[in-house]
Amino acid sequence: MQQQIPARRARRHRLHRGRAGFTLIELLTAVTVLVFGIGALVTIVATTAAANRLNHETALALSAAQGAIERMRGEEFSEVFARYNADEDDDPDGKATAPGAGFAVPGLAAQPGDADGLPGEIVLPADGPELWEDEDLLLFGLPRDLNLDGFVDGLDHSGDYRVLPVLVRVRWLGRTGPRQLELMTSLADL
């Protein structure tokens, strides 16, 4: 004689068997989702860290460039060109006594091959000690009346300029490779 399981008990037995635990498929799916989630989190953290380093480098470069402009504004205006051009021979206090065109930027290294080894550079609209209004230098807005006499002429205005266009450039070797920041301004004695 076969013993029968009461119906209620059989139903409870079937329900319990269906909830006995995770199947292998469910476990693999959960692990896969977890691995992808951790991978995405690691990627976000790494990307954020790289962006923070990049922003820090850019902030250092910007601060140094703004500082260079402020130092120029603090100089006797009539001497700014002679103090910050690349020619050491026209320095107001004697040869090689002025700051010159290059400047250091704490926390940033110059790009390989940089001539003076300094990441900061002040670029004026002249290669030497002469400042010409009639130069064709669109970057500096030239030709332009630099001494404000109402004429653009072919004379040297390094001694009587009233407006001086200036480009401050910082080139450095960052964690992501060569980087550059430029600020353009005009100094004036009006």
C-alpha cells in the first residue's frame, strides 16, 4: 500500500523546493553585474583623478601667466619693453639685469628642447630691441599706432610706445603630454 502525502504538505514541499537557493545562472548573472559595476566605478575614479591632475596643471599655468602680466604692470611702463624682451643688451639697469622673456612656473616642467628650460615665456611684437608699428603681426594687432600719435609709421617706438601688446605663453610637459596656455593682453600708459 502506497502512502500518500497529504495535499497541503505536498504543496508546501514544492514551494520550498522552488526557493531552495540561487541557481548557477543567477549566481553568474549577479557576479557579472557586480564586475561590470566595479569596472565602471574604477574607470570613473581614474578619469576623475586624471582630470583633476590636468586641471591642477592648467591652474598653475594660468596663475603664473597672470602673475607675469601683473609683474609687468608693476614695472615703470616706459621700461616694460626693454625689461621683458628677449634682448639682454637693452636692459635698463645694464646688460642681463632684467627678468627677460622667460620665467619659471613652480610645479611645471618645460617641454623637452625648450631653449631656456623655462616653461613661461613673454612674447612681445619684436625680435630684438626695436619696436615697430608697421610690422605685419596679426597676433599682436599690428600694424597699429603704438605711440598714439595718430600715425602708423616705420620708426622704432621702443622708447615712446604708449600701448604694448603682450602674449604670455606657458608651455609645459604635463602628465598627458605637451601642453600650452596663452594669455593675450595690451598694456597701456594713457
